[in-house]
Amino acid sequence: MKSDRKNRQTSSKTLPKYTQLTSTYYDILGLHPAASVVDIRRCYRRLSKKYHPDTTKLSPSVATTKFQRLNEAYATLSSPERRSLYDLKIGYSRINVIQAPKGWEAENNYRKPSTAYLDPTDRPLSSGEIFVLFLLGCTFIGCLLLIVAVAYIRGDAL
């Protein structure tokens, strides 16, 4: 009885994580469903080098199967349309499902206007921009005073 348990435990430990319960494409790539496209591409490239039938030490049939599943996962997750359909299929939602209480919008409908999307000439200057303009003005005046001082010391006429 103990030997049966030991055999089952060692057999499940010897299987790589990739073959254990790979129910989603995210599990195949070892990623969370909120992973970015860059993370998906990075993991795909790393795993494709590992499981490519020409570069792996696995048997050709196992390597081919794993590589095909990896390609299928990448093809689905790299396409935004296919990925959103797949996320709906597995029940993952990127949209927050918490809703505001009823009547909240009516009470708090005042919004501070955003200046991020205005034309640069139409928006007000930020405090940092005003400070930079002040420094530029001081530098310009300082340069003019330096020119006058050098001309005065040399005795040149302005």
C-alpha cells in the first residue's frame, strides 16, 4: 500500500509542470491571464526554444505535441480578438464587475476638465512649465548683461 502511494507521488513529481493540468493556454505559457503581449511573446520564445523538436532532448512525438500546443496557445493569445474570445470562453474578464450604487452618477456628475487632450496652445501652463520659462528668461537677461559687461570692460561701443 505504501509503495503504491510512493509510486504515485514520484510519478506526479517527475512530470513537468507543463503536462500537469494544462487546462488553459495561460497555463501552457506559465502566465497569468492579465499578462501583457510582451510577456506572452517572451514566454513563447523561451518555451519554443525549449520544446522545439529539433532542439529538445524529449522524444520527437512528445516534443511535437508540446510544440503544437505551444503554437496554438501563442496564436490565440497574441491576437487581441482571439484572446478576448478565449478569455470569455474560460471565464476571465478584464473589465471590473463592481458597479457604482444607483444614483451615484446623478449626484457626482461634476468632473474636473482634463487638459491632457487639448492642443498645446489651448491649455494652461503647468507650474513646472512656468518655472522653466522663468529660468529661460533669467538666463537670457543674464547673457545680455554679460555681453554689456564684456563690451564695457573692453571699451567697445555697443
